[in-house]
Amino acid sequence: MTSKSLKRISAKKEGEPVLTVSDINVFYGNIHAIHGVSFDVQKGEIVTLIGANGAGKSTILNTISGLMRSKTGSISFLDSKIGNVQPQNIVKTGLVQVPEGRRIFLRMSVQQNLEMGNYIHGKELMEEKLEDVFTRFPRLKERRKQPGGTLSGGEQQMLAIGRALMTAPTLLMLDEPSMGLAPLLVEQIFDIIKELNESGVTILLVEQNARMALSVANRGYVLETGRIVASAAADELLDDAAVRRAYLGG
């Protein structure tokens, strides 16, 4: 695949942007990891970032969530600039990231992990939100008293998503949700992603499994070595020969 062939693809989008990323440049020391990246996410969409390992997908999410900083440009969420906002305050705005590797609290119970996601809200709504998570994830309810570290990989991913849902997000960013999971569990996780979106949650998805990501997304952006080289409706990317060769196995 060459980026030249992909640049002919154009994205068609409608609606109201909830997230706008404009000309961000991110560095690891002297290493220029993200080069002038710009994109947006519209209300109610699933947008996916696809690309090879090391392309910069996770770095972009970490920059949006305030864990890293861009040297240039701006990041706006719901019309407010968040490029210099602390991560805990970004969560309070309704923008929440489920990190790569899940990062649950292994020694804490399932319910305690979920309650940690409620820290920005008062206790009066905690039980209501817990019940909502347990309705979505019955297995978590069955295991609510178990330490998080005793759960299977798929259950831990459900717990990580459930913890994020306790914050009542407007935009949920998912970083490699299928990592390390068996194919059947991958399908279950992507069914959950679709259900969340249908319930009104806007989603920005980073995923190594490009075929699965594009199968649920409205639009996609292709990253190569820290640069966006293509953007299009997800079905257009699925049908593009260069994308198929590079990311979809033919």
C-alpha cells in the first residue's frame, strides 16, 4: 500500500462535531510521533483509527485524554478547548478513555472497580448506574464480589468498559478492546460497542483488528507513521484495494 493511492479517498460526514482535533504534533523526547493530525467525530458516530502497530493510534487517544500534550494545534470537545486541561477534569466533561490493556484494579472487587468510575459523581446516582452496568453485563453482576484479577480477559474488558460507563460519558474512547481475546469474545465485545452506540454513546475506536473496527464504524481514518493518509466512510475503506492489502489480509 502507498499513501498516494489512499489520499484519493474522501470522507463524507454529516452532523454536529463533538470532538475536533486540529493539527496536533506530539513528541516522545526528540521523536516526532504524531505529524499534523486533524480529524473530527460527529455526535452519534463510531469513528475508528486504523493502522499498523506503532502508527500512533494510542498516542492520539492519550493526547486527547490529556495524558500527553501536543506541541501545536488544538483539541476541542463540545466546543471547549481541552488541550491543556488535566486528565481528571477532561473525564468530568464526559470524554472518557478505556485504556489499552484494560488496567483494572486487580485486587479490588468487580463492584469496587465500577465504583471507582463514579468518583466524579455523587453517591446518589451510584446504585442506578451500577444496575445499568449490571444489566448490560450480567456476568459482572454474578462476579461483583470477586477480585478483578480473577476474571477472564473478556470479563476484564467488560469491567473496563463498565467502569467507564459509570462516568456517564458523552464520548467513549476505546483503545484496542479486542487485544488478547479469543475470536468469539471479540465478536461479543464488538456487539457491546454497537449496543452502546445505539444507546446514544459516541465512540472513537482504536483497534488493531481493522476489519472488525470498520464493520461497526461509520467512518475511518488510516494512520501511517503518525500521519493520517486516508479518511472515508467505513464501507469505502473496506472496499478499497490498498486498505485490504495493507490491513485486511488481501
